[in-house]
Amino acid sequence: MSIQPAHKQVGQRAFMISAMVFVVVFVIGLLGSSALQSQQDETKRARVTALSQSYAYHLQNSLEHTLSSNYTLAGLVRQFGGFTRWFPEVAESLHKIYPIVNNFALSPNGIVTQTYPLEGNEQVLGFNALADTEQGSEAWNALTQQELTLAGPVDLVQGGKGLVARLPVTLEDRWGGAGQFWGFTNVVIRIEPLLESIKFSGLAEQGYAVSLERVDAEQAIVISSSQAELLEDPVEHLISLPNAQWRLSVSPVQGWLPDTLLGFYILASLIVALVVARLVFLAYRIRAQKQLLAELLSQQTAQTQATQKRLLTTLQAVPDPLIEIDGNGIVRELHAPEDETEVKQCFVVGEAFSAYLSQAAVTVFEQALYHARAESVDRGAFFQIALDGKVIWFEISVVYSKVSPQEEGRFVVLLRDITVRQDAEEQLRIAATAFETQDGILISDKDNRIIRVNRAFQHITGYSEQDVIGATPAILSSGRHSKEFYQLLYTQLQEQGSWEGEVWNRRKDGEVFPEWLSISTVYDHSGDVSHYVATFKDISERKASERKIRQLHYYDTLTRLANRTLMLEEINYLIQEKGLHKHQSIILFIDIDHFKDVNDVWGHNIGDQLLQQVASRLVEAIRAKDLVARYGGDEFLILLEEVDVSAKPERALYRASRVAQKLLNTLTRAFSVNSIEYQLSASIGIAVIDEYSQDALDAIKQAELAMYEAKSSGRSQFCFYQARMQERVLARVHLENDLRHAIDNGELVLYLQPQWNGARQVIGVEALLRWQHPVRGMVSPAEFIPIAEETRLILPIGDWVLHSACRQLADWQDDPAMQNLIMSINVSAVQFAQEDFVAQVEQAITEHRIDAGRLQLELTESMLAHDQQDIITKMTALKTLGVLISLDDFGTGYSSLSYLHRLPIDQLKIDQSFIVNVEAQAKNAAVAESIISLGHNLGMEVIAEGVETQQQFDWLAARQCDLFQGFGLAKPIPVDSLAQLLNQVHND
């Protein structure tokens, strides 16, 4: 066979095999390209999912953490029974814990009365969430569901967009009924600080299109977005919040993967297939050259032997161990310096390389041999060996070679001892990790110039590394420490080499914060100072926690009542800070009779349980605004809220006697512990705290002395500290009992005070109630009306006045001189609050068949501070009947001009306090003239009461006041005397 045909056949066969290899490799490349692209897409989506999920989690966590402050405010409102004087201090403390909160607010009855901070949030005061068009539905939803709700984004009253978290607060009813809605606690969060707190803008900065929406409404509301129009198949996360659900959508701005990538992979597969096919073709062609190579092999063998001889000489000069391993892992040669005894013990010629190595080292060796077999060379792997407690690190380099394809290849392994280098790198890693601790670290040079800070320093202080490099630590000075403080610090640092203590520093934003600071001095080889290292941690939260722990000292652990300390502080607050000007408060000292016998007979466990039940009954028996405390043992104190005594000082004493009697009745009911009933009684001492009181302990001592007086008088009763006080209270009790029978005994009468126009014509009268007591004579309304309101006797009395007035109007209908007179009657807040009040008025008008337009109801201005919507509804219904409405005592109450125009009021009555010396006093004149102008501008009639002199009448008439009444015109007269007065006026 000739060489040429054989060569041709080899070429054809090589071409066919190369073509087959090309097709196979190309197909494999296409499949691999598709899988790789899919894997890259999944990897990128997983990375975006993890990133967006982290932002969603931090956003939800930040909101939930911040909203929890609502529960703190609500808990304090309930704990103090609606008292809110603690609010500024607590809100200030909460604001430090929850810095992203724009403001905290309290909304009794839905109206914001207090907010913190006040600066910048003044417009929110008076805001009625329940009546607001935008936030009303959210507020009513919170009230209906009785749970925390998050409204937003909304337009804030103080400007801007934000979120409003409301938590309805219900106070326990002291009668054991359903809780009473008090109002809301509010937390307002601006959206921008909220998103800034979790660095929400970081998504956009990293090249992502972002959209954050509220999706629980009928139409999604965008909260924040960045390049939302570029969202393509976004990753979405739902965030569940109180009464709301948000959705975060994220996708790369540049899209997930470019379409050109698949084309690139196809092109690469094509090139690889061509290269492999070409290599296969060349491999077959190389076979033809083997014969020539065999001839050359003998020549190379001689050269190789010479080379090996030179290589052996070189190996002897190499300081690192060199190992030759065959394909089966057996050590064939070992070249090691004499001092490398560890290597000689671990690698024995004729045995497997893995015989004396740890499993971890064997794994590293096997991977290095595997890579070297595949790629001929492998470098950079590390492993360690441990002998006699000594650990040595080696860097391994492997070369794999074959003398011929038919022979088994061998591995040449070079080991380099890197123990010193590894130890140094480990120390550097440890130092770097320690430097990036959660504590702030500052390093300065010997001149105290800052040369390096860690990330914690930047996070705590707000200063970046660029801000402080080259500056001194004085850049953080808060100004709270004197020069002497720093001089002592540096003196100790120089003498002892370290200093540790608490320091107040200032952040970049100006906030002053406490930190625990440790400073150490670093010395060089010569013993001179080279650097200073300062570590510190922010202890703001720890100090806040310490304050909370101190607050726990204010409550008794057994009964959960306020303890002696809190009671003393509350009383001292009333005496020293509030002053109790024209006010009184009452302290009740309660001691359980014979309670020592209970402990002695039944044991202290039963005694403790009885004390807990006593505490519960005391709390239930009083109003939420009063304070109950355990003074010690079986002694309790009750502080009643202050009472206005501008009219009668006995009101506080009278109320105290009623509370004391109620407490005695409550405590005489049997107690039950473990199905066994126990009968207890108590003695109560009562003392007054007023503007003349000097000390809380003195007031408590007075109540305690009165308690002992009650015990000496037979126990199970109460006693006042001063006997004459008790006598006045008893007189008040008798007066109340007599008032209960005044209607049935026909002792109530109506007096009429005429109302005049500018021409001194009587156009109406005001009905004034008088009590003709059978023993005491005529009793002033100022004396018995407060009792009637407190005991709710005002309801039957008010109904009597209404029917008596309507009956009188009916009698005047046939008298030409009086048939056009308008009768005004006063209506108390208790009366007006009745659900069927309008029906009562309608029934009286119908029963007596009078013209409703001749009946005028006078409502006090202070009444408008209550349920405004209910007041508007009832006023509108009364106007539908035709009844006239007058607003009494205008200028002394709580009217809001923002809704005054919405009330269907016919008449404004200027309070007599503004009429006194109106012709001479500029302030009274300005107020009276403003009320007249306001009433006329709103289409209302204006009447002035308390007109005592001709000068006052002339002054008011000159300013177009419509009507007048007062002693200067006519005093209140009996009904029978009105006809005589009208005849006299007509004749004059």
C-alpha cells in the first residue's frame, strides 16, 4: 500500500470525525448557553428578590416599631384615667426612641389638644379627625374596630404628606359598665424621613426602578416611586400593616438580561465547536507524524538523561520540599531539606500521600491533583499539618506530566512553608474584624489628629471619615464639660496610659448624646507615644431604660396601685407646682379595721389576696381621674381631683363625703377567697388640700388623724379633719334631701327678668328659678343648682321649668299686652345631653299649644366643648320646631369661630363680666363691641346682660346692641307682677 492513498484515507476519516465532533460540540454549546442564560436570569432575579425583601422587611419593621409607641401613650392615658399632664415629658422621651416620628398627639373625643413637638405642628391643634373629609373614614374605622389603624398617605394639617397611626383609647367605667371612649393617641410620620431611615433611595441608586404603593384601597395609591415607568416583570413584596397593605415592586432599570447575550453564547458555541473540530482533525494528522517522532525519541532520551542529571542537581539546591507522586497517589520520590522533619514524617516513599495527613489536608491534595491532571498545573492551594502540637501551613503547587500517552502520568508537588505569612494574615484579619465592631473606634496620632475611624464611629456620630480626618476629637465636643474635666482626662491618660468614663458628645446634626468612652495610649519601640485609640458606645438607650426602671418604683408590686412615692409627688405637684388657686382637692386615708387579725388567723397569703381585692374595689368605686395608692400594709390613700370652689368651697367636702360613704358601702360587701367569704370594714379620714397647704406629708397626716378619730368613734365610718367642715357637709346633705322633695311640695317658683329693646320697651323675659324653702326661706340658685347638677336632680327640675314656662306662655296668648312676649329659659348641659331632649321640648309645646317661636332656649357657651356633631343635630331639630336658640355667657367658654357659623343660633348674650365698667375699661369695651359686630355679621341678635347703669345702657345702645337686661333696668319679679310693670312702662 502506497503512502499517498493511506495518507488520503486518513485525511478523509479525520474530516468526517471532525464534522461529527463539530455538530456534537455545537449542540452541547447551545444547550449549555441556554442553561447558562436561564441560570443567570434566575440568579439576578434571586438577588433582586433578596434585596427588595430586605427593604420591605426593614420598612415594615421600622413602621411596626414606631407604631408601638401608640400603645405606650394609650397605656399611660388609661393608667392615669385620662390625665394627660405627663404627655410632654413622655412624648419627649418617646421622640428620642422613635426619631422618625414627626409628632405625637392626643385627641380627646377626636380633637387634637396636645402635640409634641409643638414647633412646626401648631396647625394640628384643634384638628377633628372624626369630622375631617380626608381622614374621617380612617378615624371612624379605628373607633369602630377599636384597634390601631394606619392612615396614609394623607395631606397633613401641618403640611406635607405623611402617615397617621391612631389608637382608640377607652377608659374603664367606674360603675362596671362598658368602657367610655376617651379619644385617640396619634403618631404622625412623614413619608420622607420614614423612607430615609431605611435608605429607601438606595434601590434607585443601585439601578433599580421602584414603586411603593398602598393597595388595600379600590385604587392603588403611590407612596414613593423611582422610574416606575421602566418596571418590567418586577419582583413584588406585600407589606401588611394595621388596616393597610403596601406593595413594593422592583426591577432593574436596564432590564433583566440583554437579548444579545444569547447571540453571544451561540457565536461562542460555534467558535468552540470549530476549534474542537479543528483540534480533532489535527490530532489525526499528528498520528502520521508519530513514526517520525519515534525516531527522534531515541535522540531525546539521551538529552533527557542529561537534563535529569542537571535537574537533580537543581533540586538539591531548592530549599522547599519536592514530592513526586504517581497516578495512584503513591509517593515515589521525596526531596526535602534536612530541617523539614515534619514533611518527612508525613510523606513516606512507597506509601500513599494520604497515609499520614488529616482529612482536610487530603481533600486539598486531591483537589490540587485533580486540577493538575485536568490542566497540567495547579497553584495556590493551602493546607496544614499538625505534629506534636505544632501547626505548619504549606502552599502547594502541582505539575502533572506524562512521558508518553501509554504510560501513567506523575505529579510533581512543591511545598512552601507559609506558616509565618499565614499567622501574619490571620492577625491582620482579626485586627480588621475587631476594628469594625459595633463600638465606635477613633485612632489619632501623637498630636491627637484623627487618622482613622471605623464605620460604627460614622454611624453613631454622623460624621464621615472625610469629615474628621486631620481634625482633633474636639470636633465632637458638646460643650457640657468644663476645661478642668478634659485636663484631668489628659493628665490621667499621660500618667496611666488609659482613661475610661461617661462623656456627653455632639453628633454632626447637633444632637447631644451620652457615650461610654475608653482611651488607650499606644507606644512605639522607643517608649514614646505614637497613637491614641478611643473606643466608645452610644448609651442613650441604656439611660432611657434606666429611666423606665426608675418609673417602676412608683407602683406597688402586690396591688399594682400607685405607691407612697407617687402619691407624695402628685400631692406636692398640686401644692407646689399647680398652686390650687381657688381650687381644693381631697385626700382620703383608708385603714382596714382589724386587718391584723386576718393575717394572724388566716395567714399573710389570704391577707395579700384580700388586699388585692380591696384595691380593685377602691379603683372601681372612684372616677378614673382620681388616684388610688397603697400607703403601706392595709392603709390606702385616695387623691380626688381638684374641684373649682370659686362659688362654694363646700362642694369639695360634700363630694368627699359621698365618695367616702360609697367606699364604706363597697368595702362592707363580703370578700371571697378560695370560696370562703370574709367580712371587712374600714375607717376613713378626710383632709383638705388647698392653696394654703404647705406639704404633702402634712396633708396625709391630717387625713390619718381624722382616720384615727373615725376609729375611736366606733370604726366603719368616716371623719373630717375639722369638725366645722363636717357640719357644713351635713348641712349640704340635708339641703340635697330637701331639694329632692321641692317639686312635689310645690316649693319651686319662677321669677321673670324683663328684656328691653333700645326704645326701653319690654319685648321678652328670662325665666329664673327660685326655691322657697319652708325653713330657710328663699334659697339662691347659686347654692342649689350645683347640687342639682351633681345629683342629676336638674333633669326633673329642668322639665318642671320647661312646662311651667310653656304653661305661662299659654296663659298670655289671650292677653294683648303679653301675647307677643318671648320667654327665655336656661337649659343645663345635663338636660341637653339627653337623647330625647328635642322630643321633650316638642311634647311640651304640643301639650300647652303654644307658638314655638315665643319659646327661646338659652344654652351656655361651655356646652359647645362637648360632642359638637350631637349639638348641631339637636339645634337643627329644635329650629325645625320653630324654637329660638340663644347662646348664653358668650365670650367665657370654648367657642370655635370655625364652626360657630354652622350653628343655628338666633341670639348671642354678652356675659355680664364684659359689661362691668364697659364705658370706662378699654378691654371690656373692645370685647363687647367685637361680640356685637360678630353677632350682627353672622345674622344674630345680640343681648347684653348685667346692665346696671344708664351709662352702660347708652354705651351699648350707641353700638347698636339689640336687647338689654339687668338690675339697672328691672330686677327679677314674680310672674304676677309682670302685668303691673308693663302698664307702668306703657304709661311712662
